[in-house]
Amino acid sequence: MFVQSELGEDATGHDWFHVDRVRRNALYINEQEKSGDPFIIEMAALLHDIPDEKLNETTETGEAKLDEFLKTIELSKDEIQQIKKIIASISFKGGRKVKLDSIEAKIVQDADRLDAIGAIGIARVFAYGGKKGQQIYDPSYQIREEMTIEEYRKGKSTSIHHFYEKLLKLKDLLNTETAKKMAEGRHQMMEIFLEQFYQEWNGQS
């Protein structure tokens, strides 16, 4: 399968298993919300990381890869347009609010964000940080509140700081009631982890 061959061995937390979890989360939300086109949702979920600039040499390289694949399957122009629009609009990008104009986009974004929090989110943040050469934690760093996309992607930070710069914000940025319910336990898991982390860091546990 195309996505498996492209992302199968990715070590940043954007591997095939991540994609499949997002797909399953998205279809579950779709089923619970009883809204949106499940085919468009599943296709966008499966392909959402293919053009990601983090995983390609350039943004253009990733977009070209997605375009080439979409030409190989039987889809209408409208379906291709919907899938590409969803993929282009759901990224966090430093916390910037992008208006999502379809329930399909809201569901895929929620599914992707759910996989960034909780126990799996904790594992993924350290996988990504290690791959990118980030430290686990340095208390002298400041939490970055306002960032350009360039600063968010390339600025100096640590894996623990990433919880405050992104992961802990995601629960309140979800679109659907189903995703909000799913996020509650995952968010709590991260808060418990951070409390334990600081206790151990400070020699208190």
C-alpha cells in the first residue's frame, strides 16, 4: 500500500500505525456524530501526512507526491479537491486557527489531534524530539506562546516544553463532541505524567 511504503518505518511518530490510528479514530467519530462522508474522511485520514513538510525535503515535494498518487486512483475532481483541502487545513502550525469549512475536515483534524495526546501522544513527542535532536527537558528554556510557523518548526525547544506549546492545548481546540469526550482521559494522562516527571526531576519521588 502507498502510505505504508512511504511512512512505514518513520521514526518521528508519523509511521503507518499513526496513520491507521487516525483513520480508525476518524471513522469512529464519523459514526458517533452521524455526520460527514465516510469515504472522504477515510481517504483524507490515510493521506494526511503524505505532503507534510516535516516528512519531506520541501512542501512542494510532499504536495507533488500526493498529487501523483491521487492520479493513480479513480476519484472525481470534486473528491480530489475535498481530500486535498482537508489535508491542507488540519495541521496545528503553531496553534494558528484555520477555518474548517466541512465536517469531514473537522473530524479528520480531531482524529489526528487525539493521536497527539494521551499515552500515545507522550510516546510520540519523545520519539519526535529524539529524532530531531531535541533535549528531553531544560528548565532554562521559556515556553513559547506566540510563534510563526517557521519558529514553531525550527525554533529551539525541548520535548517537555512541547506539551505546553501544543499538546495540552489540543483538548480545547477539538471540534466534535465525540472527540472532546475521547480527549478527557488522554489529557488527564498527560497531566499525571508531567506531575510525576517534575517530582523525579527534582529528586522528590
